[in-house]
Amino acid sequence: MFSRADLPESIPLFPLPGALLLPRARLPLHIFEPRYLAMLEDVLKTPERLIGMIQPADDAGERLHTIGCAGRVTQFNETDDHRYMITLSGVSRFRLGKVEDGFRPYLTAKVSWEGFERDLGAAEKDPGFDRVPFLDLLARYFDVSDLRTDWESLEEADDELMINSLAILLPFATEDKQALLEAPSLSTRRETLAALMEYALAGGTEDNLQ
């Protein structure tokens, strides 16, 4: 487990719309662009092995959201065509500082970890979480969206694993994913998830969230 002192002042950035990483959650990624292959090669040489996942704030990708989440590369496998399948394990959210100039083909930036101390601790609990109505809402959302899941595993998951996994996996718009990332607590994230599913059900289609 990382401590605040272990976290570097600057990290490489991987801007990817719709890709959400959360503390203590896992995100699989397929790395194939040359600039991100170079990034991965450099990251694996560092003791922290951190990559900062961050979402673009516009369609052109010229602006970035101010809050992202750093993950440690915990698994990586090279394919026959020299691409990589990696897994990031979420460490902490960060606030974006100055994007650094340099000769690297990928972005790096100064970041601040202040305000996200809870991310480095134990798994969060959600004392107000009533699973029965939430799972009923989720089942209706899955039915309308033609999605499938392993309900037995989902029902047995602890609060944080369930809520964060759904936040990562459900096909919400980029801005909605950002709202889930920035939620100040697990309870707020669960409430945001529920609101997004209810909104989709009210409109009858996921397109209404775009």
C-alpha cells in the first residue's frame, strides 16, 4: 500500500475518454499506440509504476479534466504483435497541475495529491446502502440496456467493490464518468450511479445520458 510520501510530484498521463479508474479498483487496458508503448516502457523502470488516467474535457482532446486517478501497473502481458494487455490498480486520485514540456511522446504533468488522503486508506463503507432497491434498479437498467452480469458474484461483493466496479464498467458518457470519479464519498458515488440509471430508464435509452 502506498503512503503519501511514496507518491511522486509528476506522473505520466493517459488521457482516455470514458475510461474510469478508482482507488483500490482495477482497470484493464490494451496498449498499442507507439507513444503509450513508450510510456509503459518508461513506467516499468520506475519504482512506483504509476500511470495517471485522466479524461479529456473536450471532443478534440485539447483540454483535460482537472481530476484523474493514478494506478500502479500490477499486471502486463505482451502479445505476439508487440502490444500489451495491462492492469492498473487504482492508488489515488490527483489534481492536475502544470503539464510538463519535454521530448517524450506522451504527456507528463505535475500533480497534487492533497484532498485525496482517504484514497490511500482501507476500503470505504457505505452505511446507508440498501442493496435490495439498488439491485432492483440495476436489474431494470441491465434489462433495458441489454447487459449481462454474474449476479451471484455481484451480490456477494462488498460495498466498495460493487459500487466502484459498476462505475467503471457501465456505459455512461464521459462527463458522467467524471462525476463518478469526483464523488467525495462512496455514498455519493452510489447515489450518482442510481441517478444515472434512473435517468436512463426514464428516457428509455442510454443515449439520453449523452
